[in-house]
Amino acid sequence: MKIVDSIEALRKWVAEKKANRQTVGFVPTMGFLHEGHMSLVDAAKDRTDAVVMSIFVNPLQFGPTEDLDRYPRNLERDQQMAEARGVDLLFVPSVGEMYPQPVKTVIHVSGVTERLCGASRPGHFDGVATVVCKLFNMVQPDYAFFGQKDAQQVAVIQQMVYDLNLPVEIVPCPIVREKDGLAMSSRNVYLNEEERKQALSLNQALREAEQAYLEGRSPEEVKQLMLQKIQAEPLAEVDYVELLSYPSLEPLECLEGSSFICALAVRFGKTRLIDNLIILNRKGREQHVANDDDRKNTPCYSN
Ligand code: AMP
């Protein structure tokens, strides 16, 4: 595995692959890798000839009171994991390499950023869209792989790619969970034993939501059930629990026949966790994939 920290070296490597008619897959991350990230590498290896992973903790997507400074990092371990899984090029730029000057151009995706994390983390998705667009321009991948763990992020990136005609296909990949159901996240290391135990209520609430949906409950009833389950844990502080259409992320009157997401963000102590469940119904999918461009960028499974 080759490791580079300059955009120039990255571009040179990619140009050689493309000159040899190899397809390039891209997995952007913030590092402190786990099986969730590795599943994206597996998907990239299945679909492309040369896999680029980036590790960059992007200051632009953190709010002033968020965890930028204490975000977990372990580059040595990340390098070993990436190499063992078959990443071909690891791109680890410094903040100075990515942002030699404060950016004066920021990408703002409207609509899908209005609710969920877009509402509770102002500016977050501007930072995400801007860095991902920059990385796409540097790597010029044929395919880019994103986890549905960050389902709103997938919707934002798909919207950006569609609106700006970026020549890359976005491949959404399913959420990877610990054996006990907790969604894997670099931030899970912040949790103490008791918080970790109570955080299991998130996945449990999503499973109950799925059951309630199958029983024909309304969005409000499902939401209340989820809230009850999570708020039974004394350390849980709910940021949001919402049921919205997916991928447009708008409020829903009724769940039957539509594609929707149950999304939640909950704090345990200082740690904010997110998780979700996506249900794609055939009717909703047919409505959404009205044309071929949409079809290409639509996730086609439920978690
Ligand atoms: P991060 O390093 O947290 O920015 O995540 C990098 C990529 O890995 C994003 O596309 C995430 O959605 C994805 N990812 C993180 N956790 C998981 C998980 N548990 N399952 C699947 N994908 C994940």
C-alpha cells in the first residue's frame, strides 16, 4: 500500500492507474478505522480496480463546541488495517495541504440539510459537502463509497453529485453493527461502560420501530415508541428522533407505501451517537426513480 500526504503525489498515482484503464474506487474517512470503514473498502474492492482511502479529520465540518480536538486518532493502526484489507493508496493530507488558505468557496446543499443533523449541527453539511467535493476533484474516482450509518450525509452527497454533474457514482453501503447491535462508530471509544450499555437502546428502539411499522402504526406513534424506549435510559439525552421520507427527508403523514428513514441522535454523557433504519418500499422507490439519473444514485436495500 502506498501512503501519500500531498495532492500532487495523489494525482500522479491516480493518473497512472487511469492511464492503465483501471477504475478507481474512493473511500473517504476521518480515520480511527473500524469494521464499518472496512466494509466500504470491501465494497470498493469488489467493484473497482484501484482503491483509494483518505483519512482526514475535516475541521470545516465541526462546530466551535464540538469534538474536533479530541476526535480519536491512531494513524499507525489505521495504516495497518487499511493495508491488511487491500487499500491500494492511503491519502493522509494535513490541514495545511487541504486548506492552504481559509476557503472562500463553500458548497451548500439545501433541502435535505434542513432537518436531523443539518438542524442540530449548523454548518456541518456545508463542511462535509465542501471537503467531499474537494476530495472528489483530487481523486477523480469512478465510484465513491459511503456508509448508510450517516444516511443524511449520503443524501447530501447524492444531491451535490446530481446538481453539479460530478462524474462519480455514489455507492451507499449498509450499517455495520457490533454483535450486540450498537452501530460501529469511531466515537464509541468515548463511551464508559454504563453509557455503552445504555446506548444499546438506540438499536433496540429502531427494531421496535420496524415492528410497529409492520403493525401499521403512524409516524407519530412509532416516534413515541422510540422515545419511550430511549428515554427509559437515565443517561440518554435525546437530540432528535424523527421519521422522514427517504432520501428527500421530509415529514410524512403515513408510512405505508413510502420509503422512509427512522433517524436518531442521542447523547450519552459527552458523546453524541447517531443511528438509523431505512425502509425502502417498492412504491416509494418507483416514484423516486422517475428517471435513470435518479435510479443510479438511489440506495436499493434497507438496513
Ligand atoms: P467517518 O470516519 O466517521 O467520517 O466515516 C467514514 C465513512 O465510513 C462514512 O461514509 C461513514 O458513513 C462510514 N461508516 C462509519 N461507521 C459506519 C458503520 N458502522 N457502518 C457502515 N459505514 C460506516
